[in-house]
Amino acid sequence: MKLVLRGLERIAIEPTAALEAKTGMTRLFVRYCGICRTDAKMWHEGHRDLVFPRVPGHELLAEDEEGRAFTVWPGRVCGHCRYCTGGRENLCESMQIMGFHFDGGFSHTVLAPTESLIPVPAGIANHQVCFAEPVGCVLNALEALDLQAGEQVLVFGGGTVGLIAALAAREKGAIPLIIEKDARKIAKAAAFLAAAQITALRETHQSEFDAVINACPDPIAFSQGITKLAKGGRFSFFSGLKKNQTIESNLLNLLHYREAAVFGAYGLTRRDMRAALELIGRHQAALEHLVEAIIPPEALPQTLPRVLAGELFKVILDFTGNAEKPNAVQPQTTPIADSVISSGPSSGLYRRVRDAITAPATENLPAAREKMDNKTKPLGALGRLEELAIQMSLIQGTLSPRIDHKALFVFAADHGVTEEGVSAYPSSVTAEMANNFLNGGAAINVLCRHHGIETCIVDMGIDADLSPHPNLIDKKIARGTRNFALAAAMTREQAVQALEAGMRCVIDAHAKTPLDIIGLGEMGIGNTTAASAIISAATGIPPETATGRGTGMDDAGMRHKVKVIRKVLDFHRPDPDDGLAMLCQIGGFEIAGIAGAALAAASLGVAAVLDGVISTAAGLIAYLIEPKVVGYLISGHRSVEAAQAAALEKMGLKPVIDLDLRLGEGTGAALTIDMVEAACRIMCEMATFDEAGVSRRQSP
């Protein structure tokens, strides 16, 4: 049996295939495997290095073919980088981690790197070997602090790791104090605290600690820890903080004034793991109080929510068939992935708009070409302007196309995939730039003022609350999409809602004053990743070709971005012909808004000008949903992002201008709207040979 993570909150219980030992790998039979909060977080929200499907688990006791007991240092390293040769293999440049990069111990059998096997000394209770990894991580952190006998140590967090950190500090002769805000957790740890002779409080007025260890992800605890450091104190940044949090610079300045040292702590070395087994052997009585449950593998899905919530100390999976402690299970929650795909689109605006789209009538095509050919110029001399004039004649159903009312919509939203480190800028820039648009200070504002284009900013999903503004349209679906490297970007309901929001923007504007042409711009940190994934999936070009630098990625960032997109496509395997499903899987709310706006414009007989690669990807989604939309689409400018060319080729479009633009916002669309208006004026105002009395033979 093995427990396979197949998506967020999706644990599958599957038979274990026969595993054959490979070069450098040893086949082990798992007896016990601990469940840590990292496993629970990976189940709930994924991990930057995670590729589904994966067997988690990295805190194990296992036996080889001869019955020898081992735990496994959960790393696989290159062995020759400066970190490996310097005794810091936990920082290896090519580190791969059991349960993340390769299958781990939530299985009856596992293949483990032979060089990572750590023999278990006699005398340690089998299930307590599962403490070796967290204890080793603590020892790695304490080594940097170099604690001395009698020093005062403050530990923030009374979970399993915080309690172990205090125990290890006590063994070094230091005097630890644990701060845990949850009184229930302190009460539950009472037996351990008594056995280890450690004090735990909800708060303390004491300060001037020689060392502080943050063993919880709370930014407030992190900040308090800094304030309680003595001059020359040492701070162990052991637990990472919650995502997208801020720390006041005034607090950080205390590190400067007090000459305090901050030490990061990540993982453990083989040496730490061997030392951990020795510590476990000396403190088995105390550590046994932290073993809250030993459960059968089948109980894992029901237990993970409680591990994630921090309600339990150490829970251990028993693969021997002899669970020794009560189950720690609760009713299983509904898997996130199941709710994402549970229902289809409504029969509301989305369906009505899609069904109302008809391709531009071609009856006027011969007459439009003849009218343009009869202008006082050589045939085709005005190039793309002639094509635009004819296209507008077909869209408007007249030989005298006009542009009296023009508008540009900038759709903005944030993307959960930025958690993967795919952008050179933080997500907060999305809201900052949206405010810049509203204040009239962006390039798009300048161009729209210059060309007399009405500008609207549409909040489709910015991770911030914008102040009301006459030019702001609030269509927020959520505060950004989910990280689509780990789950679908949005539910099907959200996708339809976002499409309809974009549709409503155009329909409402058209009802006030009939539109003749619209431009479609965007803003959203991380959206080039979504656009690249969409175009790669829809056109078949590889991620290496589809991926662009976006907001100025360096070479290393580009390689990582390609890796993420490839992982995304391997995980979702989008249907290249299903635009709505693709939008759900790897899209963005602003991309949906643009697609919806393009569809609505087509249903109203209004031309829609796409901008760069993101806007083009949205146009591609609209095209996949309803191919007849393409007759109303105009590609504004040639993007420097290579993916745009593949998307345009699939739709049969070619860009109007090429100015090496890579800004987004709708800048290329604004410039192109002016070109389209000029083309219409040529069609309507330029004289024919007969009107000008010019002989064709004498024309220049």
C-alpha cells in the first residue's frame, strides 16, 4: 500500500508496485513514518518543488532486506558543490528532498539513496525514530546559536518542534522558556514539560534573552522575538513565516542597534541526524509524551486537517499493522480539486453572449475592396491600413466605417502562481500600478488622453482594496487566483463569473454610448506565466519557446519559470481545444475578463483590439470558446514575447504595429486604435480616381 498525493487535498490509497533496487538506491520496508506539518501543508497548499503525483513522507523507520533498521536522511545531493564538500549538504545546489522531489515513506516500500541511510542504534523504540528528522533540524539551528550553559533562551511556539527545541537547549545547559499563545496546547504538553523540566507560558514580560528561536510561522512572534533579544543576542530564524507578510523596518533596526545576529536554519545534515538519534536515545521518556497517535495508513486523509491546524503533536503512520495508540482522526473534508470541477457554466449571460456571435458578413467584401482599390494610390500602397479599413467595413456592415466612440479597458488581477517565484516583482505592484492608472500617471493614460480614448480600470481580482474612483469598475472575483502549479487557478463557477464580468463591462458601456471599437489591456504580476502556459497548451509550442521574461526576469529566473510552466502543463494536461477548461486550470481573472470583453464586443458588432502577449492569450481563450470571435479581433502590436506569434498564427491574425513594446497595460492597443481610426477615415474621406479627376495611367 502507498498513499499518493494526486492534487491538493487528494490522497489516493493505491497498491505498491514492485520496487527494484537501482544503482545508488536501496529498497527499504517502511515500518513507521511520521506525519509532520510540512506534509500537511503540502497536502493543503502544495510546495514550490512539488510535482504531482507524489508519495509524501520523510520521517521514517525502515528495514532493509536483512532486517537492519535505518532512518533516512531525506536528501539526495550532488556531493561535489561547495556546500557538500564544506559539510553543509543541506544547502546543496542540486538538493532533492524525499517526499518532494522523489517518493517518500508513506508507503510499505520505498527506494532511498544508499548514501542517505542512517543506521539506528539499539535501544530506541521503533516509532520514536520518526523524531530523528525534526530533532536533527533543531540541532542544525542550535549549532549556529552556539548556546552556552546558563544562557536564557526564548522559544516561540509550543508545537512539536518548539518543544523539541527547548529540550535540546536544556540539554546544552541553557535555560529555555517557551511562549505559546494557545493555553490548550500548553496544557496538553504538561507531561512533556514536567519530564523535561521546561517552562511554557502564554506571554512574558521578561526580556534581554541571549537567544531567541522562532518555531512558529507567526509574524507577530517573529517581531516580538526581535524586541526581546539582548544586546549581542542571537536569533534563529527557524520557522518560515506565513506568505506575503511584512515586518516593520523599525523592528529590524533593533538588530542594528543591538548588534544582534540572525541565523537562518534550513533542514539538517547527515551529522545532525546521527546526533538526533543519540539525543532521542537519552530522552525517550520525555519524547514519548509527544507521540499523540499511531494510526493505520488508511486514516491519513482524515488526520491531515488536524495536523495542519496544529492540533496534534506527533502522529505516526504504522505500516506494521499494529497501531499502538488511539486514532487521531476526524471526518474527511471535501477535496478541493473535486469542488473545482463540480459544476459547469450557468445558462446566463455567458451562454447568451456566446450564442449571439455571428461572423462578420462578407457580402460587402468585393465592394469594400473595390472602393479601396479605386482610391488615388497604387494598389495596396497603404498596406495594413487598407486591410484594417476593409475589416472595419465588414464588422460595421457598411462601406463608410466610422469610429466615433472608442474605449479601452484595463483588466487587473493577481495570480497565486507568483508563490513559485516566477516574477521579478512582488504581487503588491499590481495594486500600486492600478492606483497609478486611476491617478492618470501611466503610459496608457498618456496615450489614451492623446488619442481621445475613454479609459476604464477593471478590478477583476487584485489582492488589495482599491478606493472608489470614477474610472474604476469593481468586478473582483477573489483576491487573486489559486496557485495553478498546485491546483486549478479557479473554479468553473469563478471562470464563468469572470467571463461575464468582462462581458458586462462592454455591454454596460455600449448601452450608455454605442461603442465602435475597444482596446483590451491588462495588469497583473505573474500573468505572463499564465499567458505562456495557455499559449503553450493551445498551440503545442514547448514551454521554452512560450516563456518570456515578463517583467525583466534574469537568466536563472527564466530557467525556473520554464520549469514551473512545464510542471503546470504536466499536472493539468489541458485540452488544447477547450478554452473554458483551460481558463479554469491555468488562467487568470484578468485574462478571463479580457476574453469575456472580446466575446461581448463580437456579439455587439464592435471591433476589439488585443494588446501584447497576455491580451493575446485572452483573445485565444475567447477564440477557443467561440471561433467566430476572430472576425472582430485586431492584433495591436507585435510583442517581444515569442509566444504571441504562435497564438496569432493559430487565430490567423497579424499585428498592426511593431515598436518593440513590452509594457502591456493596453499601450499597443491604444496606438492601434488610432491607426484603425485613420484607416476608416481613409476609406471614407480619401478621393477615388474619378472623384479627383486623376487618370489611373498617370497616377504615381
